[in-house]
Amino acid sequence: MAESENPVVSQIVNAGIVREHFGYWPDFHDAEIVKVIFEAHPGYRASVMFVIAAFEITKGIDERGYYKLAKHCDIKLQFTGIQEIEFNDFGHQNVIFGLTLEESGSNIKCTFDSSVGMDAVIVAEEALVLSLTPTKQ
């Protein structure tokens, strides 16, 4: 759990959906990007939507010695008004070390720090959580 929330999170439309599920805004360590959709929209407002299979890593240990996971969910996170994008190495598995958010002028910059597969950096006018769907593991 993060000690203090990144102030950029407050700029994400519907961020409260994620906060409500986890009790905080997660760092997305070991989350997997399972789907990416690029769309063109009128008025030069391209967007990209990521489906992130996320969970909480608890302090508990299972019988195999692994940390127990909880709060599994799929989060649809969309960026609109893309100003810059780098997108590489999307493959059959796309696990991230974490997701970093920062201000870039009046835009939001999101960096997906790759562990395996996809590596991406997006600078966009807006970020929004489209949905969060609890899943079973």
C-alpha cells in the first residue's frame, strides 16, 4: 500500500472506483496488461485503452512460500487526446513492475515499466477509469 497518494491520481476521471476497490491507489506491481485498444476519434483526439489484470499482494504467505494475492480485478484505463506515445514489445504476456503517473505540462504522462513484454509511455490530455470488474483467482 502506498504511504501517500501521487497527486496526479486526482486528475484521473473515476479514480475513486479503483480507490474504493483497493482502499488506495495501487502501484500495479506485477499486474498484467491483457488487452490494448487504439482508437481514432474526430477532432484529432486519438485514444488508447488498457485492460489491466490487477491484484493486491498481501503480507500472508501460502503453502508454496509465495505471497498471497487478493482483490483481483480487471481495470479499463483509457487515455484520450494522445500527445505522445511509445509502445513496444506487446506479446503473449505483458507484466509490469509498476505504473508511474506524472504531470507533463497540462497533460498526464503514464509510464508502464515493463517486467515482461509490453513497454509503453503515453502523454495524454486526459486519463479515465472506464470500469473495474472484480475477478476470481
